[in-house]
Amino acid sequence: MSPDPISTSDLLRRLYDYTLVGNGPEVLDLTRQGLQDGLGPETLLYEALIPALEEVGARFERGDFFVPEMLIAGKAMAGALEILRPLLAETGAQTIGKIVIGTVKGDVHDIGKNLVNIMFEGAGFQVIDLGVQVAPEKFVAAVQEHRPDIVGFSAFLTTTMPMFKANINALAKAGLRDQVIVMVGGAPVTQEYADVVGADGYAADASAAVVRAKELLAMRRAAALA
Ligand code: B1M
């Protein structure tokens, strides 16, 4: 017997609730069901999954949730993201640039970075993802090897944000700073902080990151032609 149909608002509320408590199988089922019912991947993402993780963070801050709860909620979200990935990245765009990206040393958060990757892929960028806990030397080696247009640093903790500066210094020391656009982002990062560390670009979310990357790339290409 097929399950009773549920309304869109009910589905989004359930998806939010199950993500909040980290019920992976239900999150996967509801994500699939939402898509089947004709909901767009962005709706599922921005109206249920991301708000649920924001609430997880708020509960953690209040001391109502602890690391294990954060972990299982994060895993549930990551599972849904795998289903949404091909749909979010589905544009058929040609390669318009190359980005090397990673979460900085000391930081294991990767859901936000992975979402940024998906949006970049969808916009036609080639994405080289170095993963999490990426040390400055590894970023330098990747820039030397892949010669990207952009190198992106994600940091999700106030304690790991200073790694932006360490990474930029390492690029400068290797004589690479002027050859690559540096973009930074992550939950606690601001435009002001990006300016202070000397990054070229900052964005608050994955969609804005792609828009900013395209602007910076166009500016750099125009400057090279001038
Ligand atoms: Co942690 N955690 N966590 N955590 N965690 C946060 C980040 C926190 C804000 C929670 C809170 O207190 N409210 C807090 C940081 C506080 C601070 O420093 N200001 C925190 C803490 C304290 C910690 C630990 C220290 C907890 C502990 O052990 N006591 C620990 C640190 C571990 C470490 O890294 N060394 C820790 C651990 C974890 C888990 C492993 C359990 C898990 C991570 C799972 C994973 O990522 N695989 C986890 C989770 C799930 C979270 C929250 C709840 C959710 C993060 C998330 O995925 N958000 C988070 C609370 C929150 O963010 N509200 C929290 C959804 C995601 C789509 O958004 O990450 O902001 P976001 O990404 C956005 C933008 O930032 C932007 O685009 C993304 C997509 O739109 N963006 C870029 C990201 N990178 C970009 C790069 C760009 C441009 C834009 O250009 C290159």
C-alpha cells in the first residue's frame, strides 16, 4: 500500500524535524519523496535542510544539543545532499574556470564547503576539492600542481579563521599569491574579516560565492587583456 499523500508544507516540516534529530533514513525518504512530488532541490535545501542545521547550531549554543547530536544531524543532511547534488549541478555549462577548495587546517566541517562545490560545478567550474583540515603546504602544492583561477578557503570556527592569513602568507612565500584569486567563506566569516586577511573575495553562501567568483574572474581576465 502506498503511503498517504502529504502536503508540501507537511513534507518540508517533516524533513526539517527529521534532519534536526538526525534521522538519516527518514531524511533520505522525504528528500526523494519531495523531488518525486515536484519540489525543487533548492526548496528542500533552503526551506528545510539548512534551517534545520541552523536550529541544531542554536540548540548547541544553548546547551540543549551536544556534539553527537550535531554529528548525526550533519550526517543526515550530507545524505540528502548526495541525492540533491546531481540536480543542483545540472546545467550542462561548459568549464568556465578552475577552483581549488578546502576546509582549513584544524576544521572538520565540510557540509557548507560541499554545497559550495556543488554550486561551482553547476555553474561550469572545474572543482578540485582538497577535503578538510587542509594545511597551508597542501594548498600551495595544489595551486602549483593544478594552476587554478581561484583558491577557496572555508572556515567554520572562529578559532580556525586565522588559517586564512596563514594560507595567504604561504601562497605569498611560494610566489603564488598574485597568480590566483583567493576567496574565503564559512559561517563565522564576514566581508570585514576577508578584507583584513587580504582575500580577494568573500561570500556568505554558496550561490553568492559563484556570483562573486564570476565577477572576480571577469575582472582578472579584463585586467590581463588591458
Ligand atoms: Co560544529 N560548530 N563544531 N560541528 N557545527 C558550528 C560551526 C557552530 C557555529 C555551532 C554553534 O555553536 N552554534 C560552532 C562554531 C562556533 C564558532 O566558532 N563561532 C561549532 C563548534 C563549536 C564545533 C566544535 C568545536 C564542537 C566541539 O567539539 N565542542 C567541533 C569542532 C570540530 C572541528 O572542526 N575541529 C564541531 C564539530 C561539528 C560536527 C563534526 C559534529 C558537525 C560537522 C559535520 C560536517 O560538516 N561534516 C558540526 C555541525 C553539523 C555544525 C553546525 C550545526 C552545522 C554546520 C553546517 O553544516 N551548516 C554548525 C552550526 C551552524 O552553522 N549554524 C556548527 C549548514 C551549511 C550549509 O552552512 O556551513 O555556513 P555553512 O556553509 C555555507 C556558508 O558558510 C558558505 O556557503 C555555505 C553554503 O551555503 N561558505 C562559503 C562555506 N564555505 C565557503 C567558501 C567560500 C564562500 C562561501 O569561498 C571559498
